[in-house]
Amino acid sequence: MFKKFKLKKLLMFAPLMTLMFCFNSPQNDDEKMQTIMVSVRNTLSYLHYSPKPINDAYSQDVYDKYLEDVDASKRYFLQSDIDEFKKHYTKLDDYLNQGNLIFYKLTIDRLYQRVDEIDKMTQDILAKPINLDENDELVLEPKKRVNPANAKEQYNEWKKYIKYNILQEIETLNSKEEAQKKKKDSVVANKLKDTIKYEPLSIEKKREKATSEVKDLITDSFRRFKKRKKMDWFTVYMNAYTEVFDPHTNYFSPKNKEEFDMQFTGKVIGIGALIQEKRGYLYLGELTIGAPAWKSKQLAAGDKILKVRSKPNEEPVNVVGMLSDEAVRLIRGEKGTPVTLTVEKKDKSIKEVTMIREEVTIEDTYARSIVVNSKNGKKYGFIYLPGFNVEFDKENGGRNASDDVKAELLKLKKENVEGIILDLRNNGGGSLTEVGDIMGLFMNAGPYVQVKDSRGKVQVLSNKTNDPIWTGPLVIMQNELSASASEILAGAMQDYGRAAVIGSPSSFGKGTVQTFVELNRFLNTSDDFGALKLTIQKFYRISGESTQRKGVESDIKMKDLFSYAEVGERFDQFALPWDKIAATSYKKLTALNIPQLQAEIDKQVANNNNYKLLLESAEWKEALDKEETITLNQAKFNELMKTRKAQIEKFKALDKFNNGLKFTLHTDEAERIKKDEAFAKKTENWRKNLERDFYLEETVDALSKIK
């Protein structure tokens, strides 16, 4: 959940004035990191909603979190390293205050040293015969693992890890063979022309092929690791400091902030192509229809990228061996400027292609709707809202979630639908202001959220429009990943009685507000030091209830795939606590008969075999995730895989489930799929997923009962 703060508003905090112009422009990376540390410390202490004491207890929390982030699997650092690091256990608070890099440099230098050593270890392991008949086992649960006591133990642990990966690769080969055999048997049984190749490999050949594949993958992973700049690890280090304040306060390097902004607005300036990295080479992935790469008619998915010329007057940069994110930064640039890619085509010919960068829309971040034709013959509108995206520069064509939802509502009204389903499942939130604007599409003016700052001042935010687009029946779908803005909207509509909320027992539970604070604003320099996404407020429902940790409780509850997993704010050690304030004044609408709706849904799903199987699948998957060890003996591993496959076979019925609902595209989309191959494919996948959506079937049924 974000609010846009202008600098003048931030400067109303008197203590912040002491931060201004504290440093001269840093001359090197060390000075830059030191400056960032002290700036982050000051910003946290003065502006965070609930600042923590920067003391030894804080230092211990930061230490534990940082080591977990850097080496969660305990595969890199030796116990002697940990013993050495532990001397700094209560000093990280002092280092933050002083901008002291001693601990950061010690740990990262040691990490790169260990990676070099382990790279050589793994090459030695893979150069020798690997015995998969030994009764080894690998500890999977990080909390049950310990750091190796010495290099010999580390060697043995990596050998186990390599064995595990080889066994997984062999299992992949087995699965592919089984699938090919089924296809061939089907062709023969149906007396069709047999073009299916089925050439099963011997056990020894599978081991050989799997070992070669694992060797390539591990070699490539270490290559990429070594190419990662040490400054990138500084972001990890700083986030250990910030996320101990709360999980949503984060340091963003300049490039990370740029990526965040693109995702938040749903737009990027570039050529409209995914860049994929494979074994030291970069390849073009899917091309966005209508974007520069697609319009060039000279590029295709699978082309190998050799060079990138970012500007006409610059020499092209050889990108072979480069990390994908570095190459992407070369390809992106200012709108209207040229970029040239030198690529190797699949026929080995070399092409040089120049394109003009354009604004490319990431359509998957925007609202979309479809008409649902229910079994009772009625039509309902379904709107999927993946995020509360917003571009604050609306005067220059900025796009936002509320306008998108409004456009979809108008299209659905033309179809004469009798109810609306707003799907907020997996919606992690976005702009706070968009909630009020979207609420105004469904009801008259009124408060929708209360916001409290660090001084205890409560502000009530209201939608002020009295011109709703849709006043008919409304249902909101949510799950455990519905967070922040999603929870404000669902909570407000529930408090008013305007909509029934259906889905998981409760949503994620993120009840805090963040804003971005650009660090260079407080420094005597024009350099970009990145930004701090800072928790500055907590929000509360109009009823006074906080959504923090608890989330929004669904009116009509149905467990789902996440109900057995540790998903939600309440599982985070550093999440801010739940609390409550006084309710604000609001007029409740006609109350929905929620108990009756819940009773009817409960009755329907009680004997529904698909629902039972879905929950059994969720429990089984969670049990797998919690397994602490796994055998590395091939015979035992194969038996384990057979057992798992038998269980998976049981759950395959879920893949064949069809809810019986029929879907009708809008006229403009029906026309677009005739011309836009990528859009047509995405639309078909979306429609198929809707047909397999058990919860949508129950939601449509619940909506049909709301008058």
C-alpha cells in the first residue's frame, strides 16, 4: 500500500531538517555505501511509523536475518566463518550509526572466497564417479542444517546436493519417457500413423546424461554468481537493517527502484522482448505484439543476442556472458531513441537490427473482464484486478486501476449482466487512493479507510463521488495473497454491506502504508543513492478494526491451496502488531444475509468430491514442503517417486475439472484475437483457467442468491 508524498510534506517533520546536506558527494563505492548506511539509519529513526531502538538487541536481529538471507541453506559458510562473524553480533547497530562497512566487507569477501572454493570442489566431485547406491540422505529443512565444520564436511555436503540434483534430473528423464510411451501406446491402440519416437535410455545412460546436465547447471550458476557485483549484496545487507523494523520497509538501489516503478505503472520503455539467460548466452524470449522488436519483423524468440548498441555514437557492447539484467539496462532507454541488437539467428546468420524504443504496456498488470454465462441461464460480469496500479502523471496519459475497472464495468453493463464478481485473489495491493476511486464505482460517497501516523493522528479518507457505475449485486473474491489495498477495498465493502466477500478464511493481513523516500534528497549531491520504501502509517477499517496480521475475514469461507501453508503477515517475525481504534461515522447499507449464504455454500461443498480432493492436495503439498530429509539412494529415491506419482495421479482429476460455466469475450477482444497471436494465446489460457476454477463456480452460485 503506497501513498505519494511530496518532499514539502516530508519536510513538515522537523527532525528531518537535521538530515539535510550532511554529506559531500562520495568519491568511490565505499564512501557511497557509508553515506547510504547513515542516511538509511536517520530516515528509519525519524520517519518510520514505529522506530526501533538502534541497540544491541536490534543488532542481533539484523545479524540473524542477514546471515539467513545470504546463506539460508548453510552451504557456503564454514562454522569457523560463523564463529568469526559472531564477534560482530552486537555491533551492527554501531556500524549502522557510523557507516562502518567492516562486517559487510568481511562477510561478502568471505562469501566470494567460499564460492571460488566450492566451484573447484563441485568440478572435482563431478569429475569423479558418483555413487548413487550409497545410503546417504540430504537435510532439506534449513533450520535443521548446520554449517560445515571444515572443508571436508563442506565437500561431502555439496556432493550430497549434487547427488540430489542428479536424481531429480533422472526422474525428469523417466517422466519424459513415460509420457512418450503413453503417447505411442495411444497411437498404436487407435491404429494411427506412428510418428512418436520412443527410445528409452539405459539406467547408466540416464545417470550419464543427468550428471552432464547438472554439471552444466552448477557451472553456470557459479559463473553468474561471480559476475554479480558486490554492490548488489549491499542491498541485501541494508535490507536486513530495514526489514527488522518491519517487513515492508526496504532499501531499493537505483536499478531496483526503476524495476519497481515499471511494475507499479505497468509500463516500460524498451523493445518489448523478454531476455532469457542460458549457459552464458542471452536469448530473445517472447516478443510483445506491436512492440518494436515484433514490428521489426527481423527478430524472433530464440535469437541469440551478441551485442547491444545503446546509442548511435557509442561502440556496441559484447553481451556474451553478461547477466540478463545488465543487458536489459543497455536495451532500455529514453522513449524515441534508437537501440541496435546484433543477433545470431537459428540458421547461424548474423543480423544487426535497429529499433526505436517505445513505451511498452505490461498488460498482465491491468484489469480485465469477461461475461460469465451461468448454469441458470443468467449472465454475470467477472472482473479480474491483478493490482491497484497507478501512474500519478494522469495529465500525460497515465493509466490507473480505477479507470480500467470503470471501463470494464461499462462494457459489462452493455452486456446486461445481472451481477458483478470482482476478483482480488493474489492481488498484493498498490495505490491507496485507487481504493476510494474504485469504491465510488459501486456506491455513493463515504469513508473507506482510516489512516494513523506515528504521532497517533487519525485521518479518515473518503470517496466523494455520488455517481456509481454499478449498484446491483456484487461479490468480491479474495485469498490469502490478497493484501493491502485489496484488504481495504474488501473490508470497506464488507463493512457497508455493499458486497459479500468470498474466499479463503482470511486475507494476507498487511495493514501498513508505505512511501518512497529518495535518499539523495537529503544529501549535497545530484548522485542517485536509491530510495527507502518506508512504513509511515497504519490503516484501519471504517469499523476501527486493523487488517494488520488478521486480514479481512471472508463472509463466505472456503479453504484453498494456501490455507495449510504459512502465508500471511502473522507469520513474519517482524510484522507490526494488530490493534484497534474508534470506528468512524458511516451509514451501513441493507445488510446481506451472510449466515444463510454461508450455510448454503457449506451444504454444497460438504459432499463435493472435487473440493475434498482439492483440500487433500493442498494438505499433501504442504506436508511435502515440510519434509526435513530425503534419501539419496537411487533405488529408495525411485520408490519414493513412485509413491508420489501415485498420489499425483489421484489429484489429476482436478486438472480435468470443468465448472460448467461458459464465457463470452467482449466484441473488441474477439476481434483482437484474430490479429494478435500472443493475446489470443493468453486469452485462451485465461479462459481455460476460469473453466477449471472451482471457487468461481461457487462464487457465481452465491452471487445468484444476492438480491
